[in-house]
Amino acid sequence: MSRLPTCGVLLPLLLGLSPAVGLGQSAPASPSVPPSIVVSAIGEASIQPDRATMMFSVETRAPTAAAAGAENARLQRAVTDALRGRIASSDRLSTAGYSVSTDDRYEDGQRRVTGYIARNTVVLETRSIERVGAYIDLALSSGSNLVSGLRFWASAADKARREALADAVKRARADAEAIAAAAGGSLGQLLEVQSSSPGGPIIMEAMAMRSAATETPISPSEQTVSATVSAKWVFVAKR
């Protein structure tokens, strides 16, 4: 009687072994992860606006598109000429948009064109915050019949953002130290810090309001820049 070969059984078993673990050896234990403390905090910094953007519009109505456009051009030219004669050399005046559309009325569900509306909008960007009220009054008295909006913003936004980030890190560390002490230990090595803060100029929206005063009062308030950080430290237990 012949014997069956045994190599066909041993070969698959040998191939199934991991190269990192030899025969008679056990897999190495994974290193223990040290305990950690993760804290999020919000920091703030104050900043004063030093620039403003204003939008002045002239809107005219007439029976024909040509008449509405001609009257609009006359009034808008008066507005821009008046502003150019008063603004500083560092200020900038530009056209933001121009449109001519039908003046529609609806009667008994039927649309009826009664005339045409022309609108021309200019944008004034200025660093002279103290002149904003005077510019608004000048534009309105020269022919503008709509102040579309007024925005204040700060050119030093990056500096304020970094100050807010530094404040957030200080607050996060103070909270983490309090947590570590309450847990019977202290903070160890800083492992990770992530930040989140708005980029670009810090803008405050406002609307200009007319009053009985000689000049429209405009006083931008101080703005607050905020930033959020999330930090992770090693927790060191007392021995």
C-alpha cells in the first residue's frame, strides 16, 4: 500500500504565516495612547473702521426710454461732478451699474407699460470717514434720489484677526489647565492646534438716514473680530 504525500498540506500553512511573525512568536502589542485634553475657545479683538463705501443712485422716469436715459444722464453727471470736486485724491468714484426698464402697471391682471425707468449707480470708496455725512448730503442735493447702502470696513483686519487668534489660544490653554488640575494632573506637550477665523476685510453694513441736522450724522462703531481655535494637549497624571 502506498503512502499519501504530506507536502501539499504543509505548503499552504507556511504561506499563510505573516512575514512579520515567525513560527512560535506572538504579534507585538500596540503602544498605549497617552490620555489627552481637547479644548475649543473663542478669542476677540477690537478694530476701528477706517474706510467706507457708499452707493448713490439716480432713478428717472419718462414716457420713452430715450427721455428717461437723457434725464438720468443729466442728473448723474451733476452728482459725479459735485463729488469729484470734493473727494480726496485717495478716494475713488466709479460706476456700479446702469439699467433702463419698462415701468409696468397691472390692472385687472393685465400688464400695461406706462413708461420707462432709467437707473445709474455710482460707488464712492473713501478713507475719509469724517466726510461720509458730507458726501451723502452733497450727492442727494446734486440729484441723487437713492442711497443704496453704506458699508464701513477696516484695512487692518489681518492684524486684528491675529490678535483674536492669540487671545483664543490663551483662553484655550487656561481652560485646559483648569481641566487638567481638576482631573488631578497637569498639561503636557501640545499635540495639535486648529484655527477658524473669517478672512478678508471686516465689514459693517449701515444705512444713511437724513435728519434735520446741517449734516447727516454718520458715526461708525468699533467692530469686533472673533476667531476660534481647537487645541489638544497630553494629560500628565500625578504620580
